[in-house]
Amino acid sequence: MLIDIDLKDIYLGDKNAWLAGVPGTNDPIPAPDHCKQELNELRQLCDTSVAESTREEFAIRHNEVAYRVSVLKSMSETAYVLRRFPSKVPELSELNIHSGYISNFMKPNLSGLIVIGGAFGQGKTTTASSIVSSRLITYGGVAITIEDPPEMPLEGKHGEGVCYQTWVERGQFGDACRKAARWAPSIIFLGEVRDSETAAEALRASINGRLVICTTHADSVPMAIERMYSLANGVAGTPEDTASLLAGGLLCVMHQKLDTETKRPKVEFLWMGENESSMGVRNMIRLRRFDQVASEVTFQLNKMMQGARK
């Protein structure tokens, strides 16, 4: 069965299917013959979802496994690219992230904006979802997710807390974020910041006493900060207003990249909570000197490693 194969993606064509991300192989490999019936069932589910919703990106579930599906139209066929979701949200301790970072994420009474940057397929949503779940389990409260499509199984109870996952069309994230803020959640999770209105609303929500978590495409911590600024600029006010809002709202910026062999995240981390250098970093951002933030990332890493050796 497919569930017994450790894979990352399925490329499902009209006649052929390929598996990618199978350990110890070069991508892609042909799907084994004994999975043919399951693959046909997956294809039928995808065809039905496209016909009923006209979406080119959606989620399906088959044999207790969830997939995010993207429609790939080539010159000869329409194929579906299926990314397998985990069956449960992992605990933060299972992500192989340094315990120093985890302790920051799990501090009580956090508010502000956590930005998790990285390329596609680097586990950003998994990390963000783990933070949401872990905080709900530990502190209770209500979380609202705004996603397209929902990926991790966050809906429902987490300890004494509860999460409501919402599926929002592209272009409607900003309005959904405003609505979510009116529902008074303790956590808002934005699946991905892709447009100006969403970035601006995320910043506004982050200065109003809530914990806002979002993902974005970026190659480093400074670039993640600059991307949030570039997207929000103009919508959130003047360049000075936007930079000030960003400097005041940011709590943490993290960049992660999965090691191709171990699948463990390599992490860059900038914490702007209660530490002696946070005011200096906020001033760098206020002055739009985003590249200078890299030195603070290095400083915090060295300080954490020195503390771990003591």
C-alpha cells in the first residue's frame, strides 16, 4: 500500500505515476504495480475535486492519508502533483530544532509576529503548525488558521485549547485576517503571506496583543524581514509607517532549510522578545537596514551555543 512507502510527492498522470522523495533513490521512481488501484482511486478523487470546485490547488484524503494537490497541465496531459501530509502534527521536540529555540516559542503570554521563511517544501508549515498545537496544549486558548488549502490536521481540540481551520481563496487572506481578529483568538496562523494586504493585516494584528504566525518564501532571516516590509509597504502607510509597524510587531523571524539526507531543518533564528539587543534590532528595522540584522542572528546563535556548553 502507498501508506507503507516513505515518500514525499506523487506525480499522477493519465497513464503513469511517479514517486519522489523516497529515501535511497533518485527522483522520480515508477510507482509499484501493487499500488495501481490506489493510484486510480486517487486520480478519481482529484478529477472529482477539480470538476466540483474548479480549483487548481486543493486537499484530498484517501485511506486516512491527506494530500495537498496541485494541477499540472503539460503539453500532453493533465497531471496531479500530490504532496503527502503528516497524519498528525508533530511536537516541537520531534522537529530536531534546538531546545533553546523551542523554549522561546513556549514562553507564556507571547504576542507579536512570528515569521517562518524558507523555500517551497522546507517544512515551514509543519513548524508553524507545531507551534500552534504545542501552545494550545500548554496554555489553552483559541487558534484560527487561514490557509489555501489547509495542510496539517489542526482542526479541533489540543489539550484545553481549540483550533478552527479555515480555507480561504487566494486574494481573500487580508479580509479573512481582519475577520479572524474580530473573533478574538489568542493565535492567528496565516498559511502563507503572498500579497500586500495580507502582510499589512498580519502586522496590524501582531501589535494588538495576539500571537500571529505566518510563513513566507525567503532565503534568509534578513530577506524574510525585507519581504514582509516590501509586501506591506504602501498598504500599511508610508515607508516609515510600515517599517515602524514591522519593528514594533515582530517577535521572531526564523529561516529553515531541510537537510537533504537527514530531513532535519537547518535553522537561522532571530528572537526579538525580552533580550538586551532587541531594541537595537528593532531600530535597524525601523531604519530599513535589513541586511544588518544578519550580525544579530550570528550573535544570538553564538550566545546560545556558549550557554549550551556551560
